[in-house]
Amino acid sequence: MYIKRDIEKILLEAAESFQVITIYGSRQVGKSTTVDQLFGDSFETVTLDDAEELDMALSNPRAFFESHPWPLIIDEVQKAVGLLSEIKKIVDEQRRTWMKNNEPRRLMFVLTGSNQFELQEGISESLAGRTAVINMSGFTQTEKRGISGALFTVDLQELLNKQRDHKDFYRSSGVVFEDIFQGGMPDICTGESKRDLYYKAYIDTYIEKDVRKLISASSEMQFRKFISLLALRTAQEVVYNEISNAIGINVETCKRWISILKTSGIVYLLEPYMANASKRIIKAPKLYFMDTGLCAYLCKWPNAHMLMDCAMSGAFFETYVVSEIIKSFYNHGIEPNQYIYYYRDIDKKEVDILLVKGGALYPVEIKKGIAPSKPTKNFTVLEKYNMPIKQGMVIDNAEKIRVLNDEAFIMPVSLLGY
């Protein structure tokens, strides 16, 4: 069963402007399925998981494209980054032909990859200006419910309109935590795979296919422990010394391994807002898992009920909200790191999210409960930036939108993404 994805619109728009589309995303988030849904009828598909195809791609890129002319979909293209130089030649030659014949340009190649770490350099060197680069994540909560998702907004009137138009949006805390526990992997959400068996196989496949050649063979068990330790620290600031000491690796290895997880879409690093800030601002990023189900599996929580009542429930709720916001930006072809930050200083005053837009700051707090006490108490620390501070929001488990004061309004987590 195919579930319509929000990112389809961006992919179709990119197809009108570029000769190549490159789609990044962690394993099994639905890249190949979505591409096949949109382009499969008119494009041939080749996967480099096929040993014979991979061998040809690595040994003779020209022969590979003689056997598979465009329009072509190449899955897991990071396994043969040498193809990118050949794609550049083919695209440039075809552009000249189109120009000579006064013909419009068309989409020629769609590339998918589950490891941006290996593709970044090849893309920047060979396909700069020729490819749209699009990030893709697992299902959002709205996609699971069959609703077209919107870009994250803090506009009160717009959200009130959505609340009016979607009267059945509300879900109880228990249902929200079922969603958190399940995660956003398509095979789990559609019932194709059993959750625990799926995530075990997912970790094994990720390490075997994406990580093993990036770390020494002797470090594989350490890397498994490393991922689990990071899961226990989701929604926390990254303290490299503490993490490296806990695992028994050096700081540089710790930084490199986090970079691998980040570029393969497993985690997201939310940076602190630093514009004209004083030296008292905390400079470390906060780490969030992009799939809360995977995070809960790594933390060994057995069910949603125990997850909701555990000491980490607030961190999981925050991870869920942040990942939904990040997904909404990706699904609209926007890099979230240009707009979404957090604030924390050495006096432990913190604002969970800062949306920086149009030269103004929109503060956002994330609270697991309902009607939290003094949720906007830290908003005044933002005055140091000498920027307009707009009405922000507090995202919690409320049943409906409610204005708190001039500084913020309550926004139900269930309405996120509508």
C-alpha cells in the first residue's frame, strides 16, 4: 500500500527545473518507493545493491550508461560515486544538443542514496548546478493519517483556521506516545513489518552497508554501543568528552561517528542561535534522533505505556516535536538549519526552539504535560539580540489552541504539521 508523501510536490517541481535529482535519506524511509511512484512509468530503475550492476558501475561507468541510457533512476548511488562524473558529461552533452535544437530541457536522472557522507564531495565536484538535492525522512504524523502536511508555522490565525478545518485532529497523550513508540518507518507504519524485528534488522543493515567501511572492523561493537548511548541522550546537548569517555574512544572519533550518523539521516544536530550573542551562550548543538521509534528501540523501552511514564518521556516528547518540525522543512525543500535553532546560556536559561524568520525571533517551548507553569519565563533573555520578539508558542498535549498572554499561545502537539 502506497501512502502519499508530502515531498512529492517538491520532487515534481525539481523535475521541471533540473536534469538530475538527488534524494538523500536514511535507509528505508521510502525514497525508492516514492521515486518509483512518481517516475517509474517512464524511467528505467537500476539498484546498485545488485552485485553485477555495481561491478559494472565501478569498473566501467561509460559501459554502465550504454546499457542503461537516460531517463534513469539509480538507487543507492553512493556505492559508485564515480558515476557522477559520467553523469555530468552526459548531462552537459545533452544540454548542448537541446540548445542547438532549441528544445526544452528535461529530467534525465533521479539518484537516491542512504549515505550523504559518501556523496557530498562527488555532488559538489561533479553535479553542482545540475542537480536538486533533497532530504527525505520517515513519515510525519500527518502523513500517517493521510493528511497533506504544511510547513511549520507559528502564525496564530493560520493555526486557528487549521484547527477549525480539522475538528478531529486531537489525540490523547497515550495515542501520541504510541506514535512516538512506533516511529515513522514506512514498513512499520503500514504493518508490513513487526516493529522490534524490523529495528534489529535495520541496525544490522545500517552498520553492515553504511558504516562498516567508514570505521575500523574492530570498532563495530563500540559503534553499536555508541548509537545506543546517543539514544539515551536524545534532546540533550552534545558533550563530546562525556560521550567518548563512556564508550572508550577519543574525542575525534566521537565527532566523526556523530558526523556519520548525521549525514546518514539518523540524527539531527540543532545548533544554538549565535548572532551577536555574548560569550555566555552555550555553543554545543543539541542532538535529536530523527526516528523516535528507532530511538525507543535502542533505549530498550518495551512499550508506549512505559515510555510515556519513564524519566525520559519529556526528552522523547521533545524529540518527537523537533523531528516533526525538521521533517516539515525537508518536505518543503527547505534546509531547517537556516531557520531553526535553540537558546541556552550558562545560567541554564533555555528556549527549546527559536524560529528565526524575517529578521525576527519566534520562541517555542515544548512541554509534555498540559498547562505547564510559567512556560514563557525565559523568553525575555532573547532581548539581548536586539531583534523583534514575536508571539511564540508552547507545544503541549492540550486539546485546543489557547492564548496564554501577549508572548505566546498554547498549541496542541496533535495539530503539528497540519
